[in-house]
Amino acid sequence: MPTARRWSFVLALACFSSALPAQADQLKVGVSGSPPFVIRNGDHISGISLEIWRRVAEDSNLNYELIQQPTPKAGIEAVEIGDIDVLVGPISITSRRLAIPGIDFTQPYFLSKEGILLPLKTPSIFSRFQVFFGWAVISSVLVLVSVLLVVGSLIWMAERQKNSEQFPRDWLPGISSGMWFALVTLTTVGYGDKAPITRTGRGITGAWMVISLIAVSSLTASLASAFTLFLSGATETAIDSPKQLSSRRIAVVEGTDGMELAENREMRVVPAPNLDHAVQLVLDRKADALIFDRHSLRYHLKQHPNLAVRIAPFTLSDETYGFVLKPTSPLRTPMGVSILKLQQNGEAEAIANKFLD
């Protein structure tokens, strides 16, 4: 009997010794993101993501140390190569990131939207005149000049033999006279200094009179639109829908999923190291807009109310945030369970509201 007890004690001690290192090991937890998800105040770090992580860690009795990561992309790479165990922050769960074989995501802990920051600035005289050089006006003028050239050439060819006094036989002065006649007819001024006398010339002129009614209305609409924008102080390049972001200069913070969104939508990416720098690019008119988390943009404007920028009324996409870890990590299931508990009992929403209100 004493022998049996001795072996039971030895076995229990061995089991305790083997479990002790696992409890004593500290998780290396990377942190990356912007307020209100990651808020740095000296050595103290708080925010929505950090508060939810701390609740999850407490629920699983985890020991950890926080390690700052320069960007979400750098943090994801650190998880992939094993430099850190978990990445905490507003890390979007995207198809491109899910395709990375060395990482996985926990249950989403926050739902957000990708917002757009636009400049809010009184237009200069130069920017007001820019409306007259927009594609709508330029294309109308080019079409008009082309049509005048065609009609003027036809009139000249029809009249140059029998009406050479008004339409000279030499091609340059002749076509110039034909274009002048076409322009006078188009504007219904009717100087009467030139008139066709041949049947062909009159037939071309009659057709041109009918066509010019359409041409005048089209040109008038383009010019009226340009003058309206000029007088109102607005610009033709105002952005009021996601489609208008295509081919524009868009500021994005390096390493965020804004890069992926901008590239997929064929925008001209203007990279910035952080949110403050990206906002400055918009203020300096070096970028037409900024793509970033909508909640973060609202928080930033709340902290800096005098900035001459505004958040667009539309969003680009829905975002789900999760923590990043290895696919083989034993923490995946317990962390997912803890996150679901926080969501079901309303604690996750309460944490978010504490920083967003």
C-alpha cells in the first residue's frame, strides 16, 4: 500500500511538472491599429480591440505580453513566421488574408464599414475655372469643331465651282469660309454674307439646319452645367458615389485592407505610414480622398474637430474584425467561445459603445 501511494504521488508530481511550463509560458501578442480600437497613452494601451482581448485572455487564464506591430500587414507576417502568437487590433477578415496558409482568424468580434474621408475646402478661383475644362465641355467643343469642319468642307466642295466668290477654290480659305457659314447657320445669327446657290449646297445646308438644333441643345446643356458649377463654387470633380473614386488619387494607410480595396477598384493609391499622415495628404490636396475604417475616421474627427474634412455619406464595404493566429493554434476554439460569450451577453457591444460614444 505505501508503495502504491508513493507511485501515485510521483505520477501526480510528474503531471504537475509537465503542465507548469505551459501555464508559465507567455503568449506573444502583437498589437496594431488606430483609435478607437487601439489607443496608446504612454505605456498604457486601451481601445475596443484591447478590451475585448483582455476579456478573452481572462476567460482562458492566459499570460501574455503585448508587442507593438508597425502595420496590420507586418503583424500578420509575424504570426505567419511564428514571431508572435496572436495579432490583436482592427484586422479585417478578407478573402486575400484567409488565403494565406500560415494564418487563421478567430470568430469576428466587431462589425464595421470602410469609410471615405473627403476634403472640405472653399474652392479657389482656379478650381472654379477647372469646370470649363472638364471632359463634358471639352468633348462637346471637340465634337462641334469636328462637325463644323465636315459641314464646312462639304459646302465648300459643293459651291467652289459656281460660287467661288463666297467660297474660294483654294482649300484653306474655301474650307474656312464653309466653316464660317456653318457656324453662322448653327447660331442662327444669319449675317447673309455667304449663301449657297447650288442644289447640292442648299441640300447640305438644309440638313445642317436640322442637325444644328440638336448640336446647339447639347452644347448649351454642357455650358449651362459648367456655369452652374462655376457660380455655385462647386467643382465638377466632387465625389458623391463610390464609382467616382475610380482613377482618383486615394490615400491609404500602408498595410491596411484599404490597399486591397483601392487596387481592386482601380484607384491611384497614395500610401501613408499612418492615419494622421493620410489625413494630411487630403488636406494638402495631394490625395482626393482617404479610405479607412469609418469608426476610426469619426473618432479622429471627434479628436480634431477643426479639420477641413468630412466623412462621405456612403461606404465602400462591410468589414469584420477578428484576431489573427496560426491555423494549428490550440487557442482558436477557446478564444472563439470567449468572443461569442461576450457578444451574447452584450459585453462586446458595451465595450464598443464606451469608446465610440
